[in-house]
Amino acid sequence: MPERIAVFDNDGTLWAEQPMYFQLLFAVDRVKALAPQHPEWASQEPFASLLKGNLKEALAGGEPAIMQIVMTTHAGMTTEEFDQIVRDWTSSAKHPKTGQLYTKMVYQPMLEVLTYLRANGFKTYIASGGGIDFMCVFSEEVYGIPPEQVIGSSGKAKFEMRDGTPLLMRLAEINFIDDKAGKPVGIHQHIGRRPIAAFGNSDGDLQMLQWTCSPPGPRFCLFVRHTDADR
Amino acid sequence: MPERIAVFDNDGTLWAEQPMYFQLLFAVDRVKALAPQHPEWASQEPFASLLKGNLKEALAGGEPAIMQIVMTTHAGMTTEEFDQIVRDWTSSAKHPKTGQLYTKMVYQPMLEVLTYLRANGFKTYIASGGGIDFMCVFSEEVYGIPPEQVIGSSGKAKFEMRDGTPLLMRLAEINFIDDKAGKPVGIHQHIGRRPIAAFGNSDGDLQMLQWTCSPPGPRFCLFVRHTDADR
């Protein structure tokens, strides 16, 4: 019998809200929190626009602008410090329209699928373009998926001894982008075998779905088209 | 209660035989198997010495020579083809002295520790300097550790469509070296939290042991000094 392993994209498939990414909101809030220590940001893009609340203008610089925001807010601290920052944010930040914690705004049909699969002996994984360390903080509480079953994008980290204490410093350098053709690679490196079920909702999931559902053996792939905005 | 996660180095801690590494023996046998397609190897190091059975001379080139042997024998095929090659080899190659399959030459006291920990609710992982895809093939059968609980060194891989079939090609490029200061980083990226127990046997395990056994909480680290050769 093939091993019962199922992988789920996280943006959209598991969150109810699209296309404003949860992790980008986190980064924006972090820029605001860090701004007092960076007076130069008042006149430096993409930070200047972000601080004025103009997200669209801030992201006009495309991928380099996004990378600058991500690296500024996700690197330069230890892994444990970052965990705590994410934990504090997810337990307090609320969606502007619903007033709910983001961690309560999960796409209910997918949670039911997760529960159903686990009740039938499946090991369930997240395979997301989002940051692995970001998701690990709340994956168990929100999806019932433990940190070791989260696959995602990552920055490099470096082992250091600081005053006799070993720690991992988060570096401002990309390690792996778990999106598009990267998803099957990330899944392979993390799980070491091909899943038999995959759930996605965007072009970034195409290769994961192709790879999971190629023969041999019984396989299942689902592509979700959200219509939440219409409801 | 801290999560019950334990990590084990694989060379030495889990294998009985040292310091001739299992995976290097695999690579040597692969060079011999591939030699008929590479007549140029007869006069090209490190292959020429390897083919004459002179391993010491072949490895005299140090890390570049080892990398050349590893890349030649571990890349240029799909992940599924590589799995099959490793499976064929581990089910037939025997130790020259004992006449046993290598997969039967496992360090028994460590197997007992693995069993004991699992019986007490621990999730057990391999954290090895060896190749992750190499170990994944036999980790479940040999150690009772499924592929998704294996952490190791890796090469890069690339998603491709070949005649309509999606596959992962193994590239001749290092992705990650899971040794020394790399071990805590590999464990963090794979598990997403710090283990509470670690077992090692060489200098390559030092940082993993330091990181695992730093406060807070109850923690256990074991460093094994083999004396098999004397028995």
C-alpha cells in the first residue's frame, strides 16, 4: 500500500482570505514596530510608502522591494526571538474587516478535509510558498499540523555561541523558495517520498499537483477556486 | 511538557563499522559499475586509483576528490532512479570481513535506545552528515525511522517534465552539508523545534549536542566512543 501522505498549500487553500497574504501583513506591522529605530525609512522606499499606509506603492518595486521588506523583518535575530515575535503577533493582530484573529480565519472545508484524512491514517503536511519558520509557530494550533510537517520557503541560518549559549541566527539570505517548480523539490527533501494526495489553489501549486498525481498507484489532487468574495 | 524529539547521528552511532563510511563504499562500487561507460577514467584521478582498488590514493586529493566521486555517482539521474540503485546495492553488497549485508551491521545498543525511546512517546530522527536520499531508502527497514524523519546532506534537484511525466533530476551541485555547525541548522529547518535528546559519536556532532542540551528544560545528550575494534 502506498504511504498515506497528503500535502496542502497554505495560502488560500487553508486561509479563507485572499490574495492579501497573511505573512505580508505581519511584515508590514513589523516595519511599523521597527520604524522608531530607523528614522531613515521615512525617506527610503519601500519603507516610506509602507509607513504612510500605501502598500500598493511600497510593492511597486516588485520582488526586490518585497525581499527587502521580508529580510528586514525576518532576519537579524535568533530563531527563538523570531518565534516569539510571530507568536505575539498572531495572538493579537486582527483582520480589519472581520475583527477576528487571523488564526481564526481558516478555510473551514479544508480543516474538515484535514481531519477526515488524519482519521483515515493520513499524515498531513503543509507545502506552502510562505516562510517555514513563520508557519511553524501556529501550524499545530491552527491546522493540527506539527512544525515538523511544515514545508515552506526559508532563509539561511547560522549556528553561533553567544556568551556560552548556542543559538541560530537568522541571516538576510534566501535558502529555498518553496513555490512552483520548487514545491516538488521541497516536498522531496522534506518527506523523502512522493505524497499520494495534494491540495492547492494557485499557479504556484501546479508542479506539486502534477508530480503528486502522476502514476503509478491511486492518487488524488484537488484544486480549489475560492469564491469567498462573492458570498 | 517539551515535545519528545530525539536525534541520532547515523555514522558510527547507528552503524557498527567505523571509520570506513558506508556511503563511500556505495560510491566506490558505483564508480566500478559505471567505468565501462567511462574509458577516460582509466587515466583520470580520483577514478584511476579507485578502479585499481587503491582507495587511499584516490582520496589523497581531499575534499575535491571526494566531491567528484560523490557527484559522479549521486547526480545525473532522477530521484526514483537513484532510489532504485541504492535499493539494489544495499540488498546485495556485503562487508568484506563479516560477509554480512551492511544493513544487518547495525550498532545494536543504539537500536535498543531507539526502541526504548519510541516506546516512551519519542519521535526519533536521524541527523547525519551522510546523504539524505541515500539513507531514506533503508532508514525504515534498518532503524525503524521513516524517510520523513531523516535529516542529512543533500544535492540540489530540479523539477522537469519528460515526455509528459513529471520528475526530479538530481543535479551535481551541493544543496546542504549537514555536519558540524550545519547540524543544528538542518535539524531546525526540518523539525522546526529543538529536540530534547541527541546522540552522536564524532566532532561533527558537537554543535548538535551543544544546541540540543542548552537550557531550559530537561535534556539528554549522549556521546558514544566505539571500541568495537577491540572486541
